[in-house]
Amino acid sequence: MNFFKFLFVIFISLTSSVKADLNKNLIDQLQEGGKLIFIRHAYAPGSGDPINFNLNDCSSQRNLDKNGKEQAKKIGDFFKEKKIPIQKVISSQWCRCKETALIAFSNYQIKSFLNSFYSKKYSKNREPQIEELKLFIKKWDRKKNLILITHYVVISEILNYSPSSGEIVVSDTNFELIGSISNIK
């Protein structure tokens, strides 16, 4: 039985160091610039949008709670501490995305192509938004990193990846997944 415990400890140690190496490699790539950094908005309890949802009224939307606000601050601190160059931060029009951008980065722009198309009300926007996002990226100068604060459905659609709240998902300009960082401490 002690032998199995020993193997388990070795396995945990090895996988932790592999993950640390992968994160170091990803951070090195981010420090070089020229990457697309998709961030799913920080934690906002619930899923989807309330029935009375109004894009121009934050009180009608799911918003960041205390944990989400702390998570957004940690995201911003991560980029500062790691000295990751940022050209621009762009957010969806949804309040939970704008609040994530404001807390993490202060300065940001809003682009509707990052909006959610999860609900039936906005599902017709999926294809035009994805095309507009691709066109925007095609014209982007690629010197520093571009941060895109958006929703699960957008990241899932463009990168075929399922992010958790506040997860940082990195791709190249061809939307090829490079890696992700979650649970920033």
C-alpha cells in the first residue's frame, strides 16, 4: 500500500511541474506579443440572461458578484505582474464583460462582435458577429497582444474551447488554440 502512495505522490509532483512548465511557456509567448487573448467574463452567478434582460440596463442582467470582482482584479494583476504587453482591451456590451474589463484593465473599448448570442433573442447574430470578429483580427497590426473580454458561446464558437468564468484562453491570429490559464492566484 505504501508503494501506491509513493507512486501517487510522484504522479502529482510530475503533473504539477508539467503544468507549471506549460504556464511558463505560455507566459513567455504572451510576453512576445501578437496573441489573441480571449477572457470569459469573471464570475457572474447563474447562466444565460434573465427573462427581463435589457442590454442598456445593468440591473436587468447577470452581474459580477464579490467573487467575480476579486477574480477580475486578479486577472488584471496577473497581466501587470507578468509584464504582458497589451495593445488594446475590447469588451462585449454586456455589463459583466464591461465590469471585468474595467476592474482588470481600466481602459477598454466596446465591440458588438463580442456580444453573447446564447439567448434566442440574439442567436441570429452568431454568424455576422463571427465574420466581423474575423475581419477585425485580419486588420489588427499584431505588435502587442489583443484582449477580448467576451462570453462562453463566442470563445466556444471561434476556438472550439469551453472556458470557465475568468479563464484566459490564448490563440494565434488564425484562431488556433495555444493554451489557457485558469484559477489565477
